[in-house]
Amino acid sequence: MENKAYRGHVLALPYPSQGHINPLLQFSKRLVSKGLKATLATTLYIHNTMQSQSSSSLQFDTISDGYDEGGFAQAESIHAYLNRMETIGSKTLADLIIKNKNTANPIDCIIYDPFLPWALEVAKKFGIFGAAFFTQTCAVNFIYYHVHYGLLKLPITSTPISIPGLPVLDLEDMPSFIGVPGSYPAYFEMALNQFSSSDKADVVLVNTFYELEPEAVDSMSRVSRLLPIGPTIPSFYLDKCLENDNDYGLNLFVSYSSVCNNWLNTKPEGSVIYLSFGSMSSLSNKQMEELAFALKGSKFHFLWVVKASEEAKLPKKFVEEIGNKGLVVQWCSQLEVLSNKAIGCFLTHCGWNSTLEALSLGVPMVGVPQWTDQTTNAKYVKDVWKVGVRAKVCENGIVGREEIEFCIKEVMEGERGKYFQKNAKKWRELAIKAISEGGSSDKSIDEFVSKFVNS
Ligand code: UDP
């Protein structure tokens, strides 16, 4: 029988960076699998930078951030970038809504990254539903919420810090903008400004799942209409193929997928350390050297993602000297790598996507957080989810080679290693349950979708 139900059209607007695009793209695909029509709007520069974009189910369109030739790198400062993006982005987003207005599928909802709070104003101007999509944990967002509303005064003068629904935190567990006062003020302002609009949003979506941080979700739910909808990972990787859902989506870097797969497939189960610091972090030469020495000294195989911009920091002849013990690539399909049986642990910067991906795929972690929310995520990895360790930083801000070797052994070997593996397996099962039919995130997604379906 023909289905005559009206299926709404959502427009998803991510902040233009890899870690913000991935979850919103995957969430949009999930909405399509639930019957909605979805368009992902990237900036023109991002659109032209995409190395791969493989999603038959989604539509793609563009807005402009005012830097069509070079994106963020073209801007004088983050402030200049955000200001220009607000002016030109608002206008081009409005143009996109108008373009769709008299079609069979006008836009019913804008799902926007709260790093771009002006998008809600555009939605409201057109009388469209506005959904804020937070790409970090409830815990981290709730910390920023407390600072934004003056409930947590800065600078912090006494520790430990108590925030409802969160474990007690030390300064080193706080997002770096708070833990290291004065660092990256423009990014800090952007993190706090998320709440300038989200109070007015019709709903707040968060890329987490209830079971991961129930107390934080409950606490934040008291101050916003919250729906945890994660993990936004193609279901294919969760052994739970809900739909034809195995494509990763959109890579801004060239991915060395088959090189990694071929190499990993020759390695025994659980024998490889996977290392990546995500798309934005830049390590010091000294930190790269310490990592390189630790990997050379350890008895395990390793696959290390070193972005093209970081390659010159590797010690001379490192790649030649490691032979078949390790593989260094500029970018990989991380989900593919993490789901390969050869991987025994993930040495990670604890970016939220990477952390959630490792939790959902059952991979224990060594946390080497660098900045922003990574420090808080590392605290949860170690003390709340108990799926790994957090490397100790020396006074010079570096994690030394002995510490790295020690942490790797802790996670890869012995009783502690087994304990982390057991916990990682538990989180994987809970992640699968959350997005399976009737699971906590699946119910949240159904609730969201029901707003745009009329039978
Ligand atoms: N990623 C990837 N290949 C790599 C490294 C990272 O596909 O070689 C993906 C990873 O799966 C994650 C995103 O890039 O979805 C990085 O996001 P995250 O929040 O972890 O870190 P960020 O890049 O924002 O610092």
C-alpha cells in the first residue's frame, strides 16, 4: 500500500571541521533511515575539500562562510572567521531555505551546531523548528553551562570541583579552557556561547547515550529539552546493520584505507596499538619524538596516523627503521581500523568522536589529551567508564617515553588489560543496545522524527 504520510525535510548544519561534520552527517543518515529527507549543508570550501563523500541517502548543499577559497586558514583569527561566517552564513543559509520553499520538500527543521548559534535565529525568522546538536558529552556541556550562567566562577580557586551529575573533578579534568586559564579565549567563548541560543532551541540533541552518563544527562535535562541520540556511528560497525549503513561519509583528508586493512590483516588478534590525535591537534617536536621512541621500544605492533602537517616532526629515518613493526599513514578510516580484530588498544587524544567510537567498538584506550574537552573525556575513560588509563604529563607539558610505554603495557597486558577489555566489551554492548530498536537513543530519535511525520 502506498504510504501517504508526510515525511519532513531536515537541514543539518555542522561547524566546518571533521570532528563536527562526522556526527551530524551520521545522524542525518539515521534520520533518513527513519523516513525523513535530510540535506547536509557544508561550507563551499569544505564541499570542495571533501576527499570522499559516499552517501546515497543524503543530499548535500552549500552555504558560504565568506572564505570560499581557503576556509578557516584564510581568516586572520578565529574571531574574524566566526564574525564573517555569521554575516555571510546567515544570508546564504536563508537563501538555501528560500530555494527549497516552493518545492515538494520545503525545509521543516534546521539541526545546527551550537558553535553556530546564529543558525537558530535564521530558523526562527522563517518559522522553522530549530534543533541544537551538541557534539560533546553532556558532562562537558554541563560544565560550560555552569560557567555561562555564573554557577561556576572562574578562575577556579579551590578543588575538587562539584557539578551536579558529574564525578568530582580536579583542575586537570576540566576542559582545558578552564583548566589552563587564558588559553584559546576565542574557542572558550565559542564553547560558552553555545548556550546563548540553545535555551531557545526547540530541542537539544546530544551525541551521547543515556547509559554512558545517566547522572549528567538527568542533570542537564532539568535545564533543557534534551535528547541523547548517540552513538552516531554507522550501524554496520556495530554488528547491527539497521539499514544499508556502512559508509563512513565525508573525509576531509585522503584516507589510506586499503593500506591499513592489508597491513592489519597480517597481524595477530589484539597485537596492534592504534594511535591518532584527530584532525586538529598539533604535537610538539619533543612529544612526537617521545611517542616515536616509546613505540620503537615497545614490543607491540603499531599503526600511527600522522597528518601530513605533522610528518616533519617525526625523528629522521623513523619510518625506515621501524620496518614491518609499524605503519605510519596520513589518515585512515578510523572506524574500519578500530573494528579490525588486530587492534589491541587506541592511544588517543580523547576527542569525543574518537572516544565514543572506541567505546562503541569495544577498544580500550590510553588517553593522551591535548586540549578542549579531551581532558574531561580522559577523566571519564579512566575513572567512570574504566576502559583505560590516562598518561601522566611531565612538568614540561610532555608525556615522556617511559610513561607512554608503561601505559601501553597496562592496557595491552596482564590482569589490568583483561579488566579494561571486559569493560570495553560492556560499553560496546550498551552502545549497540542504545541504538537498536527500543533502545534509549533509538527512542529519542523516534521522538524527534515524530515531530516531522504526519500520517
Ligand atoms: N578520523 C578518521 N581517520 C583518522 C583520524 C580520525 O576518520 O585517521 C575521524 C575519527 O573517526 C573521528 C574524527 O575523525 O570521527 C575525529 O574527531 P574527534 O572528535 O575524535 O577529534 P577532532 O578531530 O575533533 O580533534
